[in-house]
Amino acid sequence: MPGAEQSTSATPSPHAPPGTARVLVASNRGPVAFASGPDGELVLRRGAGGLVSGLSQAAADAPAEARPMVWVCAALCDPDRRAARAAPGGRLDLAGYDTGGAAVRMLDVDRTVFDRAYNAVANRVLWFVQHLLYAPASQPVFGPTFRRDWAAYETFNAMFAEALADEAAPGASVIVQDYHLTLVPGQLRRLRPDLRIAHFSHTPWAPAGYFRMLPDDVGEQILRGMLGADRIGFLTDAWADAFEECARGLPGVRVGPRELVVAAPAAPAAGPTPEPRMVRIGVHPLGVDAGELRGRAAAADVAARVAELEKLVEGRRLIVRVDRTELSKNIVRGLSAYRELLRSRPQWRGKVVHLVCAYPSRHDLPEYREYTASIQRLAAEIDDEFAEDRWRPLRLELSDDYPRSIAALCLAEVLVVNPIRDGMNLVAKEGPVLSRRDAVLVLSREAGACAELGGAALVVNPFDIQATAQALHDALVMAPADRRRRAGELAAAAGRLPPRTWFTDQLAALAADR
């Protein structure tokens, strides 16, 4: 759509008065979303996803000094766009909507711009790079189409920067979330140098050699965009180390332990020499709210799902996984490991059931549709090979059913979390908190959660099918006392840093860096 990138945002006047928000959050997905009702009316619903639920919880608990708090997000669908257009300046709270603990400004992003920025760049390029999903012999290929998509990504980020600049009070704190918005800190600093800016990555960070697959200018834009922040956050030391290594080769950037010195742009000939900026790196692991999770597990809808699953399993041992049908989650190799368990350890046939709760993910991308199909094919093969009259070895549930997933985690005796790569993986933490049966966690060494949970989990190489099958067997035969000890350690670690603590720790660190 020619010219779409230019038509979606308006540059604010440099003399516009500052806003009133003392704390601002920016993320692609917001705390609320909209659907069309039976008569075409807008129906409000809560936003989906772990990031949104965690930030919503933190926003609701924000201290008085953090208010007013504004959350800037994108309109993801046509009903969202209708709501954003009808609200004063996109402010849903000013239109009378219940937006939870924060005021919400939803950006009316043109559909073409959003698709190019979100699907073509964020999800098909940046996600693939950070999770090491490319097969370099054939992918990626960066040609004219990518450059068109990258222009949309720049525009998308600029819309966020402009909205944040509008809403922020003098000296406000801004926390920008994730790979969708890597350019925002640098853009925002140019608009509002008075602000304290942080960027937090919820994904892994690619090793420098892999990151260099990006076009040189694009990779530098991403790094310098993030270096516009005063503080850059990651979930683990490994991801922080990888970012520092990528930044090490940038001209004008000096990298030290958990801090980078960034040379200021050159001053006019007659002006004073500008001071370099210090950018600090923070590591902030994200945990779960154990009390809230257990309270949700006590609800009637979860109790009903627990009863259904107990009837389904009929007293057999239960292996569970709860995942999105996302390439990095490694579901196919996990199913292959379960098949190997049944082939190599025939004593488990008829005595174990594997329940896979798989949430559909990104089905507008062909790679994800094919991956979901491959999961279904392998599940059917396992059933064909092993099923008996009174026993189905595998139950694959391809739907978004949160109460069922909670019930499955409550009843699991073994929990499989084997991603190829993951920034953290909250299922690895939710499972131990909810477990009623001292579930043994079989955990990929490539999940960020392994840094905290690895000592009490059975840690596996996610590419090794036989080793994962062996870990499933070891989990099933583990002595009860060992199970209890490990389960207690896992649950304690999982609840140590709930979302509100994770968020307020970052705010405090940003303030302390002044």
C-alpha cells in the first residue's frame, strides 16, 4: 500500500506541553482488546499472554509515586482500531472503558503497516534470529521486500515513541517491552531527552555471530535503538552477555561489565563537547504469583477440568506439556522423545498418558501452520503405533483452554518443558507452583528458567531425543522423597520474583541510575 508508512502517524509539535504520566509502559499487546459483538458493538476483553498478565498485575499494584501510569499499545485487529479511533487521542480510559490499573493509549496502526512490522519483521525475522530458528543454508534472504517491511517497522516504532513523548511528564520513567519495539528508546531520547528510559527483552539474545545474519545497517539500528535507553534489561545473565558481545563492535561504544559507555553525537563546531552516556545492563528474572495461581486453581471451572482429566487418565501416570504451537517450543521433538520412551521401555505401555495442551500460535504465518500440522501428524503416528482398546497413549488438545491447562499442571507427575531456546518459560515455573503430585520437571538447558531451576529439574539437551526419553523414564521412577525435595525447591524458586516485584525492581533500578 504505497505511502501507508507515512500516513499512520503525526509528528507532535516540539512545543507541545508535556503529559502527566510519571511511569509509562510500552508493549505491542495491551492490557485490553476488543471483539465485535452480535450486533457489531465493541466488546471489551482482557489482553492475552504472559507478558500482558504480568504487567497488568504490576500496574494494578503500582505505588502511589508511580501514578498516573500510562500503557501505550497497538491496535491488533479491526475492533481495536475502531475503539482507538473513537477514544480521545486513543485513550481508552478517557472513553469510559475499564482498563485495569493503568490508563491505556491504543495506537490506531494501519493494517498494512502493522502486518509488515509485526508479522514480517518482528515475528519472521527478529524472533527467528533471537531463537536461532533459521537454517542458514537457505534462510534468511534479505531483499527489496524486507526493506519495505523494515520501513514499516521503523514507522511502527516511531508511533510508539511519539505517543510516549506526548504522555510523559518531565523526567518520567518509561519501560519499553520486547523485540517489537527495539528502536523506540533511541527515537524517544531524541524527542524527550529528559526522560528515564528502559528497554526489557523477554526473548533470548542471539550470539554475535548469529546476530550478524541481519543486514549490517539493520543490526546496528537495533543495537543503537536499544542503546538509547538508560537501562537495558534481560531475563538471564546469558542473554545479557550475548547483547554485550553484539554491542562490542559498534563504533563509539565501550563495553564494560554490565555497563556500556556510548559516545554522544558530534556537537556543532562552536558548541561544547557533549558528554558520553552510560547505559547499564540489568538482569531481572521473572517469576509467577504463586498465591494468585493457586487461587485460580481452586476455581470451579478448574475443578471441573480436573475431574474430566482424572476420568480420562483412569489412574495412569500423567506426563504433561502446556505450550503454544510455536517453532521454538520444540513440541515435535518432545513427542518423538515420548515415542522413544514407549519403544525402548515397553513396561510403560498402558500405564502412562501424555497430555499435550497446545495453544494455536501465529497461524497467519505459513511456517506455523505447517509446524502445527507436523505436530498433529506425529501425534496420530504415536496413537496408531501404540493405542490399545482401553488405552490411548497421547491426548493432543489444540485449543486455548486456560482452565484445562491449569488442571493439567495440577495433576502432572512429569512436566516437559524442552524449548530449543526460550527467554524464560513461565510454564516451567507455573507447573511446580500448581503441582499436587510433586511433578518432576524435565527442562531444556536452553530455557532461561534453567538458570534458576536447573538444580532441581532433570535438565536435557532439547535436540537429544534419546536423552529426553531417558529423562522421562527417570522422572517416572524417581523415589517419592526425591520428588518431594525437588518439587519444593522448584516451587520456592518459581515464586521468588512475581511480576509486581520484577516490575518495581526495574523502576527502582532506573531511578537509582540517575
